[in-house]
Amino acid sequence: MHHPLLLLSRIAIALSSLAVTLPAHASDLDRCLAAQGLPRLARALGPDGAPTYALVTAEEGGEPRALSPLAPIDTPLAEVFDLAASRAGVAGEVWELTKDEARSRLCPPVGVAQADLDGDRAVIVAAGLNYAAHAEEAGGGDVFMFPKPSSPTSPYLGVAPPAGVTLLDWEIELGLVLLEDVRLDALPDEEGLRSRVAFFVANDVSDREPIIREKSLTGPGTGFVTAKGQPGFLPLGPWMVRGTELGAALFACGAEGMGLRLDVDEGAGPTRRQEATTERMILEPPELIAHIASQVAETGPTTPMPRILNGEPRHDPLVLPAEGGGHHWPAGTIVLTGTPEGVALQAPVVLPVLLRGLLRLRGPLQQFRVEEVERAARGEPGGYLEAGDVVRATIDGLGTQRFQILPAGSPQPADPCGRT
């Protein structure tokens, strides 16, 4: 099954090249996409401290090193991308960034306030088990959708898990944002979707303990929103590219999917944990959107998976009410398309866990949770994330995010642009 961005018109648009510095280890596709001069849009603080949309005009290792201011932060995204396409290759004011400045001035490319997520004014939806190999390592199952009510954070500032979280896991994902409203009764086709979305690197950081604790023997269980909706669990960026331009560049490069790569450095150097291509998705973005719509039609507009907010159980929305009736996803809605294989959590061999649990008067899931907590406490290499670990995640054409795990319970770095 081919990625929908590749099913494009046979005429690739002509784009002027941007100044790019790529490391020797960049993939061939990453190099080719860079040569297409993609308009790459970031959110950042200007030298005066004001947040703005800006074009990435130079990079190093997938991290922005120069920006050109483009539009005020409150400009509608669709308008910003039209302006970005018209400005590609056009000289303008340039802000150069050191590595340290990129950490403090780069914001997530999409800003969603936590208050809007908690108040049913914004939606972030994620896909589970959308890569076959990941579904297998997780113990099997079908693709499912759930809300991720976690405000996006910077690609470089770090992740501070809540106190008590020990089974902290990574998940590189291709993320997308809707540039226009989409109604459930008027879903876009592949052609219509390309101009209505932009793509970026996302990390669906997860606390695996609620997932194990609330696992169902007949399905994924109810722990996903709690596990994935904690503050700081959604690093995004560093930049985003509209589907129209990205698809044309992929066609020009003869690609059949973008590479996803994630490394973890536990102090002895980076180790590759995830490597796949978007071609391996089970459901492509238009199909995922249709899948959410189907789930809403069957079970309603809110998730059956609760989280606790202000001491009360809350069922977050998958979609929002639309004017005149029905439901829609407003512009700014984020969809995460799922992660490939290679996460820390691996499904257990059932019989040995069952037997060990029986010896301790525990059910198999309870026994597995205890064993995973013990494994994390031992700090085994290749296991769950710990304070000091550095995660580096790259998607061809969409740049690299790199963040450190902070001590549990530390203050979570906020969006420097203030949309939290």
C-alpha cells in the first residue's frame, strides 16, 4: 500500500533550493528532499522575543540554523503556507541560530493550548497499532484511535515525566495538522487532503504502566489516554511541510515512503531503536481520518478511555460539534499516524508469565506489570527511558528532534511561544 502523498500529479512543482547543510549520515532521500527546496515552516521566537512563523532557510543535522520571518503567530495556517510557498527561494531577513539558541527559541510547529484540550475546544487524535510489525510486538490487534490530550512541546527542551512514572517509552510518528476545518460528512479524498494538511515529526511519549494495568484480554484496554496524555508527552517538530509540496518533492525523488529513525543515547552513544518507512502504514492518512469517522459513528464522539482531570473521570473528544449539527475537526487539529516497531515495551510470552503469576497469586497482566517495573528499576540497556537519556528522532524531509529525559517530577518545559 503506497503512502497517499505519493499518489500525485505527474507534474512536480518547481521550487528554488534553500541553503542546506546536511551531515554525512543523512539518508539519500533526506538529501534529495532537501535539494527540492521545500518550504519548511517553523514557529519560533524572534530576536525581540516575539513569537512568529518563519521559514527554515538553513539546517544542520536536521536542526534549524537560520530562519526568515514570515507571518505573525495568529495568522491562519492555510494562509501562512500559501505565503511560505510564494516566498520559497526569495531572499529576506535572516535570523541565524546557534545550537543553544535553537533550544530556547524553537517552538513546536503547531501550538495547542492545554486549556483548549481540557475544555473541548481542540483535539489531538492518535492511532494505535497502525504498523503491522508494531502490532505484532505489542501482542496483536487492529488499528484503533484515541485522544492524546497533551499540549505540544518544543523539539529540543526536554521531557519531564510526572513523579512516579517508571515505564517511560518512545514512539516516533509522522504527525499531521489540519490547515482547514474538516466535517465528518464531507471527508476529503487524497487529492483534497494534500492541500489541507502539513506534516511534521512527532513523538508519542508514553507511560506504559497504565496501558499494562488496564489492558483488556479482548482489546487494547482503557489506559491509553492516561498513559499518553501527560504534560510534556508530545514533542513536535522542528518544522512542518504542507502535503502539496512534500508530495511533489517525494515524487521528484522517486520515493515510496519517508524513513523514520529513532536513536536513544543512554550515555555510551546513540543506539538505533526504531527504523522503518511510512510505506509500512496499515492505514494511510485519508484512511485514518475515515477510520476515526467510522469509530465516532459506532461509539460516539468521545473516547471510552477515561483520564482523571481535576479529580474526576473525563472522556476526551475525538471530534467536536460543528455549526449546524454534526461533527468536525477544526483547523489546528493534530493527527498522529502511529509508530513502527522497536519500542521498549514488548508483549510477554504468555505461558511463563501466567505460571510465574500463579506462584505469586497474581493475574498474568499484574505479574507482567510488576516484572516490567522491576526491569526498569534495574536500568537494563535498551530498556525504558531514564533521566539523562537523549532521544533523537528523524523523518526524511521533516528534520530532527532531540530531547533529554529530565528527572521525574521536574517542571515540564513549556512551549516558548506561549500556547500552553
